[in-house]
Amino acid sequence: MNTETNNKDFKLVKIYYYICEKFGGNLQYSCERFSNNREPKLTGQEIITIYLFVMQHQGIFKMNKIHQFARKYLLDWFPDLGSYQAFNNRLNRISHVMGRFVETLLGEFAPKECSGNFSVLDSMPILTCSGKRAGKVAPEITAKGHCSTKSMYYYGMKLHALGFCNAGRLPHPEQIIFTPASANDLSLYKEAWSEIEDRTFFGDKIYNDTAFFQNMNANFNSEMLTPVKAVKGMADVLRKIDRACNDLYSRAVSKIRQPIGALFSWLIEKSDIQKASKSGL
């Protein structure tokens, strides 16, 4: 018996069984079809199984390559696979299901050593084109924005990530949100995460609003820690007096935040997501 093939088949069945189990719960209500073709031969469960299995087992992330691999090696399991165009269209139609499914995965497979009381957060740009040209790709979800880290203007989106601190390892994502590039990080935080209770957040200088975070601390027992932001108009004498303390504090916060940058680097390495025109996802 071919051990490698047997192991591959076991993983495929295991993934399919897990997805069917989740569809038996709440996921089924996110992809109900009311057309005459409400029971297609290739089910949503099978599509997600192919997508996740090929990425996990083969390390393939481009959609056309995923379909090519499935057609060459998985056709015995999925004889109704169909064309690449049909497969890609079906997967796009259930993108909202994938979002809910990812939330389930992030919750169920969070490492035990993750801290439930400390979180890091940040955003990274996803480029559809440079800021020198007018963006024409997906204008309904993209916009022109500025990335201060890279000192550039661009058209595209932002990926906002909130992750549990995990000492010595990458933070475990708690939630990932995509917005147009013009969205302000602080505004997104206020809308999506500011009512989380009993949490200490570590953010960049952009997450700076003293009055707001004092109110958040009083109402939700949560706080935001960021590197110290210079106060405009402060006298040089006062700035020098506080410099040593502020520098130590800022370095400590930045050190805790550093792993989320590594998480973004890992995402870019695996999927090239930062260059949306090339990612193929």
C-alpha cells in the first residue's frame, strides 16, 4: 500500500468531514440557493474541500493552479468538478460562507498558550495599483489611501488584523477585516473592536485618542497602549525631561507589537496578498 497516497486520502476525507459537520450547523444558512439549480452536482462542501486541501497539502494558492491540480489528481473524488471558470465562479459566490468558516477555524484552533487578555493590532496595504494612476480594479471596494510605513500613496484595500498575543510565536488572528484603503485605522477600531471587555490592546501611534480610550476603560475595562506620540507645541525643556521615560515605554510597546509585522510578512510570503493583481486568490 502506498503510504503517501493513503495519508493524502485520509487528509482529504478528514477535511471534507469537518466541513460537512460545520455546514450541518449554521453555515448551511449562509449559502442557501433558491434557484432551480439549488442542488448542483458539485456541492459547496466539495468546493471548499478542494480549495483548502490543495492549499494545505500542496502549498498551492493560485486559483487556476488549484483547479489544475484537482483536475489532474482529484477527479476520482470529484467527478463533477467542471471547468475552471465555473469552479472560480462558485467559490466567489460562497465567499461570505468562507468568512464565517474562517471565524470558526480561528476560534476552534486557537493555541492554548495564547493570551485572552492581551491583543496586538495593525493594518497593511493591499495594492491594486500605484497612487500615480486612477484605480479601476474593483472600484466598489477599493479607494486611494496612504501607507505611512512605506511613505506611498496607492489604490486598493487595507487588511486590519486583531490577534491574541502568543509569546515567542506569531499572534493568533482573532479577527481580520478588509476595508477600502481610505479607511482610518482608529475609526475601524472604534467601530469593530472598542467594545471588547477586559482587554489590553497594543497599537501603533495612529490608535491615539486619549478621551475616547479613557471612556473605553471606564465602560469596558479595556485599554489601548501605544508608543508615545509627540505633543505639538511642547517646550523643548519638557520634552527632554520626559524623553528617557517615553523612549523606554515606546520601545516596550513596540517590542510587544513586533510579531504582528511578522504575521503580515508570513501572509505576504504565502499568498503575495499585498499585490492583489498577482495574488490569484
